[in-house]
Amino acid sequence: MVDIERVEKGSYADKAGIKPGDKLISINGKTIKDVLDYRYYICEKNITVKVMRDSEEMDFSIKKRDEYDDIGLEFETFLMDKKRTCANKCVFCFIDQNPKGMRDTIYFKDDDTRLSFLQGNYVTLTNLTDKDIQRIIDMRMTPVNISVHTTNPELRVQMLNNRNAGTSLRFLKTLDEGGIKMNCQIVLCKGMNDGIELERTIVDLSNYKNVESIAIVPAGLTGHRENLCHLEPFDKKEAGDVIDLVECYSQMFRKERGVGLAYCSDEFYITAERPMPSESQYDGYPQIENGVGMITSFTNEFEEELEYIDEAETDREVSVATGYAAYDCIKKLCEEAENKFKNIKVHVYRIKNNFFGGHVTVAGLVTGKDLTEQLKGKPLGEELLIPSVMLRHEGDLFLCGMSLTEAEEILGIKIKTNGPNGADLLHAIIGM
């Protein structure tokens, strides 16, 4: 049973007589354990909701206009129960490299297929049973994002530090045969799963007809790896070698399957000092949230919007802060905006991530402490623009715990967040 915390006023459930405090038992006779059961079984026009109220079971009949309409029940948590925690101790785990003193939620490791389906999180499959896998197939929970890392069972056990890591690879075949689409991730660790092992993994995954994409991303390494497995970042040549290998297979897959299938993340191209692939090479950006094609997409969005807008109406001087990884891209785009709009001045600053260590270069991990320390006293104009990913979902706190208001007070300037695409940044720059 799941506690019903709130019933939306005027909803189907409200009109039927369901009340906050009732305990949800079943829908159309199907026991409800979590959000997936709930979402799956309410997708009918006529449903019977069984609840427990004061030790008495009660049935409520609901007739919906459309089978996909929500019925208006809200629960204590998004999943309606606890998140599944990670059972692995991966050699590259970023959470294990976090410094002390941050928010408690930063240290939580999830490995939950429900979050993979609903929010795009990656899962390793190591904490699942055959019954769990069959549920995914029965409910058509597709696509699923899977952290594979290697298809060598022994190496996977070593990298994930989990004895089930090798045997759980069998679930890839079961999901494939069940028609479940899969986006696979390989976190690449130098000297472990690169080279020949990377080739093996790419080839093995390409043999599954329902694997839609394979993303190769470098392990994120912070300056807080005390007592952890020794790992080193890829240098320029090594990053180039990875790109060459992946692109070789990608060209072959494009001929065989019509898509490149395997893609390197933007970080490899930045490290190798190579130009980003064109938009057509990303086949619709299947793993853009994993940093694959993000810069190409952002650039195209910015430049297309820049071409569309004729003029910026007012004189404006602003500043833009980003991480080292995106700096060259952001700097170039801001110069394009300045060249078109002569009344616009943009200061672009790259923030070094001292909080996590020099190897962390993405904007989403820039902290308020580093931001304010490095920008204090710099010309910032009338407004400082930062990407929304620098703040938690609620938009109020940086990773270090500093609030947006505190950062504004330190810098003496209004800080505005811009959305995730290039057009958002352009609009923020010109004050639309």
C-alpha cells in the first residue's frame, strides 16, 4: 500500500471521493507498488481504485475522458517508494571523489531502472533480478540507459567491484530480445577498458539490434581521490586515438545500420584539440545529456537564432561565466553576437574548478565559491549570466551550498540563469 498525500482539487480522484490519507492498494485489481505500476495501470478509460481508509477497504470507480489522463493523486515521493541504491563500488565513481561538507543528496548513489525510464538516469543492471527485467519488458519501459563500460565479464567485475557485474551482462540479451531499446554508456578509464577492450565492447554492443547508441565518455577525475584506484586523465594524443578508433567503427556502422551508433563525448574532442563533428554525425543526438554533441547542438541553436534576430534594441553590457570545457565555444559565439549587435558588449570568463580539482572542466560543476572568488573585481557589466546547470533543480543553490543570493551580494551584481540551449544564451545576452 502507498500513502496518498494529496488529491488534486477537481480531479477525477477528488470527484470520485478519494481523500488524502487514504492508502492506495490496487487499480483494476493490480497491486500498486511504485510509480511505474501506478502510471501503467491508470492508462485505461475505466478504472477501479481500491484504497484503505481507517482499516476499511473501499472501491472507487473512475471514468476518464482519455485513457492517458491523470487521476490527480499525489504521493510523498516521486517514485512512491525509496530509490534503489547502487550496489557497486566503481573505480571511477564521481560521487566517491566528492569533497566533504556538501549537501547530503550529493552523496546519494542511485541505480534505479525506474529513473532510467522516467528521467534518463543510467543503470548498471547489477541490482536487478530476472523478474525485474521481465517487468521492464512487460511494461515496455523503453528506452533504458545502461552503464555497460565493458562487455568483458571479468573486467566488469573488477571495474564495478561487484561480483554480479559480469553475470548481469546477460540481461542485455534478454532486453534486446524483448524489444527494449537501449542507450549504452562506456566510461573510459585509461589502461583499463580502452584500446582492445574498447573495441570488444563496441563490437559486442553493436550485435544487439535494439542498442540505439553507444556513448564513450572519459572518467571524471577530481582532486579528491585519496585511497581510491589510481586513474590518470587522457592526454591530447590518447584522446585523439580514442576518437580515431570510435569514428572508424562509426563509419562502418553508418554503412551497415544507417547511423553512426558509437559516439565520443565532447570532452574527447576538446582534449584532442579537434573540431566537433557536424550535426548530421550525431544522428539526432541520442545521448546529448551525456555530453555527446552538446557543443555542436548549442552552437547551431545560437547561430540560427542570431541569424533570425535583426537587432538588439538597447545598449547592454553583460558577462558570461562558464567552465573551461565550453569556454572557447561560448567566447566565439559571444564575439559573433558583438559583431552583429554593435551596442552589445559581452565579457566571457572561464572559471577554474578549484573545488573539485583542475581536471573537472564542465560548467555544471562550477561552484559558487570558485565563481565569486575568480570574478570579484572583474568587469561584469549590468548582469552576470550563468547556465542553469550550475544550480540545483530548485535554482537556488550551487554545489558548494552557496546560495544565488549570497553570490549576488559578494559580486554586487544581479545574476541571471539562462536555459540549456544556444538560443537561451543569446536571448539572455541581448536582454530579450
